[in-house]
Amino acid sequence: MTVDTRFAADAAAHRRDAPRFCPQCAGGLAIATEFWEADDRRFYCSCTGCGWTGEITPTGAVAAGHEPDH
Amino acid sequence: MLTAEQNDELTQVDAGTPMGEVLRRYWYPVAFTRELAEFPVKRVELLGEFFALWKSPSGRMGIVPEACPHRKASLAYGVVEADGIRCPYHGWVFDADGRCTEQPAERDNTQFQDRVKAQAGKVEEMGGLIWAYVGPMPAPELPRFDTYVMDGYRDIGWADLPCNYVQIMENAVDPHHVEFLHGRYFEFVGKHEGFVAPASFGKEHVKIGFTAFEWGIIKRRVLKGASEENDDWKVGHPLVFPYNMRVGGGGIHQMQIRVPINRTTTRFMLYTVHSPDGYEHVDQPQIPDYKIPVTDANGVHVTNYVEGQDIMAWVTQGAITDRTTEHLGRSDIGVAMLRKMFREQMDVVARGQDPLGVIREQHERIDLPCEKDKFHAGGAQFALDFCDMGSTRFSPVLDTIKKIHISAADKIAAEKAG
């Protein structure tokens, strides 16, 4: 496999930040595919231990709300 | 984006690897029926291993690892006999179950043939293809998917592609690519080469969705001007785990087959059945197969037809695409779902269970869900676009196929008018 060195920092960030444990059973996650949406990094995760599947989105220190249209 | 370890695991095909063990639970097409009629033994590469595939004059078929257990000469150069294949080097014979039945150079009282077995797989013929199973016994049933057993007029296009099969399978859960690769890009190529690309392929996607089901993943889309009541969403079409995709529309039924020959070579096959409403049976003593172009004389990808565009995208991703530095978006969620499915099935096999889509019950036919009114383009028009703008344009029976669609459409129109 030829590694695309232009994005080595993204690969390193993925390796550092990808969730490792299932939020339901705390077992090791089988796979966490990272995708991006606007400013978010999202991880589509699957636990082969308990079957939990879901997305995990790191938020950092900020808990952002939203305002309805008015 | 995955880790390097996950990408490595996902793309393995060799025996003893988690994914290689999953892949060894399925049947694969390894030859055209006509090939063994022309010459009764063929060297076959499948899942990174070489085999000798043979068919005896009485119709018995077998597949064994290529290297003779005696001194490793190739059984693919063997002599096909009534009940097995004879090694060309010293004449040992192996039957369809892999039993050694003769060791001619050994004295009768010193033979050790019962101690040497060739680890044979299973072989069956279906729909103009020879299918092989080379995994652990007992072998499951060969799935009789609708395309292989339905009435209709057939042809098979194929090409060997220099890339891992997983990136081809990821394309099967990527609806958006149609709008651009077969829409905008097709238009661009057409402008430069002097043809008009089919309008239906460039329709804008409004919504996409994926549903896991017993054979894989159903892919759904709503295109601009349509709704969830249209076939593209209501029915969709399936990725058939782990190496097929069922597509169709306009009276065309197709299985797109992606056989992992080895880790970086995939045999891409387009098994197509033309069976529009109003179809009248046409005899086919032999199903024609034909190679589809990948690159031209200068090594440049041929992209003026639908599958050539797909091939360009798959192959230019690299022999094994670097998933550690890709950048997926929400529109790639089907790709993430497929990776999850692959990963889950590795664990299923590790637990000693059958993975998704392995069938052990005898059956006549498996009907797969597949939209009929594809891209709400109209049946006959979609079929003619498919013939002129897809790989069928290279088929040796193109004219017959077009006549079948036109006469079927005329017949239906006449019935409606009458």
C-alpha cells in the first residue's frame, strides 16, 4: 500500500483519537470509521461484543447549543 | 479513515487471515462452462492460491490445489481421466474428493495412497459458469441467485483489474458516484468525443439510505423529481455479501461479480440477463463471454462507457487504497456500514459460525430485491442506454440484445394499443 504523505497528520490524529471502547459494554470496539461533517469528526463504531453500533463525535470542552429560528 | 492495521485486516484474502477465512466460506465462479468443454483442465487462481480445475468425459468435475502432493508438479497440466486427474509427472491420480486412487510407480504392497489427500474443493455448473468452493467442509449449497437461473438472453463481460476487491465493493454502497462519475464526467467525456451521455445517470441525489438484510446491504436513493414511492428507494438494489452486487432495470438483470483472485487482482464480471416484459425465449447453446477494455494502447483508461468509468475510479485508488489518509463524509456512510459488516463477519467465522449469506438449505432459486424502473428513466430507454453506453456495447451479441429489447417493447405497445 502506498501511503499518501500529504495527510500524515490526519492519519496520526485518527490513530490518537479513534474511540477504543464500546460505550455500552466497555469491550474493545471492532472498528471505528472516521468521517467528517462540517467542523465535526465523527466515528462510525461497531462493537462485536454486544452489537452496539453508533456514531461518536468528540466535542472538546465546548458544549454548543442552538437557537431556533426567530 | 481507518488505522493501517484495520485496512490491512480488511483487505486480506489469504488463508489464515480473518478476512481470508470469511472469503473461504463462499462459492466463486472460476471458469466459463465453455472453457472446460474446449479443454478439460484449467489453472485457476482464487483467493491468492492456485488450483487445477478439471472435468472428466463423463461430466464429473473437481478442483484441487495445483501442486501435486507427491513432488509438487502442476496438476493443471494433468491428464483428465474418467474419475479424476492424473499428475503428468509420475501419474498419481486424484478423484473429485481429493482421494489418491493410483500411485503407478509404487508396488502394490507398498502403496501409501490412503495417507495422501489433495484437499479437494467442490465444483458445480450453473448459468454458463463453473463455480468452486475451496473452504472447510461440509460445503454449503451453491446459492442459486435469480440472475443465474431465470429465463432470458445472456452474456458475460469481464476484465481482470489490478486492485483489491474491497474498494470495488465499497463502490456498491456509494450511490452518489453515479451522479458524477456516470453523469457529469460522462457528459464531459462525451463533449470531447462527440457523443451524448445518457441524461438519467446525471440526476441529482436527494436522499440515500442503506438497509442490512439477509444477503448483504440494500442501497436506496431518491433522485430529483422522484419520491420514496419510486423503485430506486422503495425497492433499491443489493450488495450481495461479500463480493457481488445485483443491479438491473428496463428488463435487464445483472449480477456484478468481483472475484478476489489475489489481494491485488480482482476478476470483474458482468453477468447480464436480458428479459424484458414481452420477451420471447431465444435459444442459447453457449453463453458468450467477452473481455471489456480497461486501458487503451497508451495505457490510458477507457472511460467512454459506464463500467470503464467505474474501473478507472477503482484502479486509480491504488492496488490497495490507503484508507489511513482518506477523507470520508456523511455521504460515505454506506462505506462505513460495509466495513462494519466485513468486520462483524470476521468475528462470526472466528466463532465457528457461518457468515452472512452462506446457505445450507437446498433451494430452487433466490430472488433478490432489485428495482425495475431504474432512475425512473423508462424501461426500454434505460435498456437501450445500457446497451449503447455500458459494457454491452462490446458484446459479440449486441445486435441480438437490442433487437430483443426493441421487439419486446413493440409487442407490449401493440398489446396496450389492441
